[in-house]
Amino acid sequence: MDREQQDNALKGVKQLFNKCSVISEGVGQKIGTPYELLPLGAESLSSKPKSFDKMRLFYIGTFDNRNLSVFIEGLAMYQKQKNSDVGFDIVGGGSVEETTAIKTTIEQSEVKNVRLHGYLTHDEAQKFFDECNVGVCFVPVTDYYQYQPPTKLYEYLLSGMVAISTNTISNEEVMNENNGVVVKDNAKAVCDGLKQLSLRLAEYNSVEIVSQSQKYHWAEIVKQNLLTLVK
């Protein structure tokens, strides 16, 4: 079943219910009105204000269908061009194929200081939310990611980090000059985005990032969206 057939199937199922909630306006427009918006959100996973003296990159999540190898290639380009040793901590895992591809990219690109920690519990991953200051939200720019709200991105911002994210429609709705940079899903764009972050790093304010991101907190979504929907 292709994407259009899936959209049409959802439109048919939607007719069976009195109310329909969607996670983004883009999804709602695809399946048609009427619908109620009930967006995804996140919790703050760190209350520690971040220091923006040097970039400390962090990714948490699945490896599958994320093209993390492309991001690592871009990081390697940045390190070579800027003679940088900026580090990248990666928490999570995926298929054998994806994990092997990432390890091969690390070896062949000669990137420095990329650390694969595997799967960790929330408690074990806490130190990365506390110590890192740049969250990586990298997905390929495809139709099925365009309108999928980035829960991971919310977690980074609500924890006071800036982010580097690919330019999906959902990501661009969240990102602005005060919380990071948006890039295309290729290695050169990643390299250029890291250069932008580095130049502006001292301008970012962790407390302001958290404050401006409160609308993505679950508590706010319950108050503004869920309670209205269930009345």
C-alpha cells in the first residue's frame, strides 16, 4: 500500500467516528476536516542550565531510517575543516545493518570522539541531557517525516539545549534563531550547520530556550488541547 492509499484508508476510517484528533495540522489537512489538534509533547529531562562554551553533541533514539551515517559524515567534514575535536554521544540502537553502517562510517570518515553507548535507561542517559548542549534531530526529508512532530526535538529544547535538525515541515515550525539551526539532509549541510552553531554558540541562552518551549510540554498540551477535546 503506497502513501496515497494509506491516506485514503485513513479518510475512510475517520468517517466512523464522531471526533477525530491529529498530531499536526499537516496530518489533519491530509485526511480532511473536521479534526481536532492534539499534538505530541515531551517532558523536560534536565533542569540543569547549559553552558555554551563548546559544542557537545547528543543523539538519543533509534538508528533505523534516520541516516545517522550522513550526519556523522558531516561532522567529520566539520572537524577536518575547523580542526575541531567536538564530540558526539549517541544513545540508542537499531538493526544490525544500520548499526554496522554507522560503525563503518565512523571508521572510514576518520571522525573523532563519536561514542556509541547503546541502549540506556532514562537514569543512565540523564548525564547526557545534563552535560550536552546540542541535540541532534536528524531524519531524512521524506514525505512520511514531513508532518511527524519531533518528540526528540521537544525533549532537547525543554532540557535547555539548542538543536540541529533537518528541514522537515514539522521541524521548521519549531526551530528559530534562538534555539538552533535547520539543515538539509546531506553531509555538507550538516557541516555548514555546525559552523553556524559554533559561530552563534555564545548567543544562546538555556533558560530562555526552556521558557520559549513550554508550549511543547505535556502539561501545557493537556491544558490547552486535551481538556478541551474531551469536554
